[in-house]
Amino acid sequence: MKSRSCLAVETVVMEACNWNQVMQTNTRISRLSPFILYACALGAALAAGSARAEDGEGLKWTFGGFGSIGMVHSDYDQADFVASVLKGDGAGGTHAWVPDTDSRIAAQLGFTYNKKWSGVVQVITEQRWNGSYKPVAEWVNVKYQATPDLALRVGRIALPIFLAADYRKIGYAYPWVRTPVEVYGGIPLTNSDGADVTYRWQTGGVKHVTQAFYGKAHINLSDDSFVKARGIAGVTHSAELGATTLRASAFTAVLHTNLITFLFDGFRKFGPRGVAIAEKYDVVDKRTDGMTVSVNHDPGQWFVMAEAATTNGRSYLAKTRTMFVSAGYRAGEFTPYATYSRVDARSPTRDPGLPLAGLPRPLAAAAAELNYGLELTLRTIPVQTNFAAGVRWDFRPDMALKLQYERLKPRDGSRGTLTNLKPGFQSGVPVHVTSAVLDFVF
């Protein structure tokens, strides 16, 4: 039997969406059934267990969690709108309505001991690249507070790259339905296995936090596909003065994925020219660098924030520039907001590939197929603009309902951030996306 809290969640979502249309996608909703049941059971268990336990030796335990239940619609049936390239599919080409894009549930267990030691385990279930909802450990780390200002952590930690790095999966923590995909989608890695050190200091009225980190990451996309990052290293610095926070990050990593190795193995069979193409674009132990800068001004009644990033993938991941600017106004329980974001390529998005002249007919046909595959691959270099507007309704202290409209437009032959392209896909066609999500914490 469903708990009252779960029934309340379902009621809000049904009222927020056009349920007659949504129910036409009952096949997709049935895929979310385990997710919904898990969310209900987890929420009920944590609520029943209170929020904190403490033993007689100064050891304190905390229990909590967060989640989102959403629905997304896209009017463009030649590609899928997704929140991350690590998602299996999305709204549009596969199904007009999907619940997978923003839906997730997470539980978090933490402890503190003698004000020196603390730790956290955070487990999240959300749609993965293969379409499953298998739970994964997002954070598993232990922190030692050496001094009031100096802390060291070891384990699986959040990658402190973006402004919303520590809470980019906690929808309740930010005003939008999701973090801008043009910026945050470009670096889908959210954690690393390693260590970091954080130092807090102050100059005058400015509070500073400097964080250095090092680690690695491994994501299994399917039984035989993976993305690896090793030697992830970087430094992040933030400065806070009153209602204004400035943040900057610089990072580097060595990436390796076998997603399209078969394509570049084909190029290597065509001699020096094919080998050169493969070495240029294949993601095999390629150094990737990046920088981000951001500002957030939030005096309470209103807010404005902006973030920009630049990356150099040295492969078909290419060089890109991304940015967003967003503003909103809080009027009681409601917060209307608007966001403009974009991503641009800083490297060529086209390559002639293998020369076909002089090749025997069978080899020419094979080379033409490889060139077409390269063309499709280079389309994945995102070039896109996006305007979003929405409203957040905080109808109770631990829940927020959000509605958001987006008009995004891939440009310059790119597919932008869209995936699963159909034969009729055309770059330059505006895509209209409407989203509704219920965010909650417990």
C-alpha cells in the first residue's frame, strides 16, 4: 500500500501535467514504477527513523535524502532532448513525453565524531545510459577536520568544478527544473575517487575557500562500453562578500572511452591518412583541460547568476565555450525566472575524411561509410543556444513544484545537446521543450 506522502506526490504531479496526454506514454511510466516504489519506501523509512541518532560516545548519525519526479515534452520528433549525454534517451524522437529526464531519488547517511571526523554515503538512482535505474554510490568519503579552517577528504567526492557542483543533482537546491544543459552537460562527470584538501581564510570582509583535488572516475555505460578519467586534478577558489559569491576552477584529466573505437579502428586500416584521423579524434588517453568562472548575487528578494566555461578535449570532444546567465524574483511562494545559455565550438566541426579518388570501388565504398561516420561524430560537438523561462512554487517547506519552457536551437550543422538523431534531423530547427518537476527533500 502506498504511503500518504507518496499519494500526495502523485496528486501534485497529476495536477501539474496534462495527464490525458501523459498516460499515452504508459510504457515509459511503467519503467519508472520501480523508481516510484523505491522512492516511497525510502522516504517512509527515513521519515520513520527520524532525522538524527546519537550514541553516548559523541558519535552522531544523520539520515536524509532528496528526489525529483518529473515529466518532459519535446515537440521535435527527429531527436531526443536529454539532460545529460549519460542518459539513454529523452523526449522528442523516442517518445514525446518522458519521465526519465529529471526523475531521481537519493538517500544519504552521514556521521560526525568529536568534531574532527565525519563521513557521508550518498546513493542515487536515476536513468542511466543503458536505460536502467540501477542505484549507484554518488558520494562515499571520510573527512578529517585538521583545524577549524583546514579539512582533508578521501573517497568518492563531488567534483568541485561548477557553481552548483555540490548540489547539481539536488533539484530542490536551485530555482530551475535542471541546471543549464549547455554548460553542465558539457562535463557530465559529477564525482571522482580520490582526495581533496580545503582551506578557509579571510581578508577583510571577504571569505575565501580554496580547494585542491585529485582522483579518477570510471562510468560503465553498458556491459561493454565505458568512460574513464584518470589524473583528474584541479583547484577551485571561491570568494564571498555579503550577498555576492565569485568562483573559479581549473582542472585537467586524461579521458578514455571505447564508445566509437570501432569507427577509428576502421580509419587506421587506410594507411597514414586514416591513422592521422584516428589519432586526432579518438578518445584514447587524451588530455582534457578546462576552466570555469561564475558569479552569484542573491540578496534574498531576487537573484542573478552567471557562469562560463571553456574546455579543450583534444579529440572529437573538441574545444568548446559555454555560458549561462539567469535571474529570478521571489514573490512569496512563487519564483519566476529566466535563463539564457549557449555553447559554441572553438574547433572545426567538419573534416573531409579519407580521399576517395583513386581507390578501388569496394575500398571507396568503405571509406565513404567511414567518412559519413566521422561526419555524424563531429555533429556531436555542441553548438546551441537556449532560452528558458519558468516558475518555482514552494508550496511547502520541503517541496517545490516547477514548470519550465525552453526554446533551444542547434546551429552550424551541430546536433547541439540532442541525442538519438533520426534520418530527418536538421540543425537550425528550433526545439520547444516543456518540463514539470516536483522536487523534495526529506
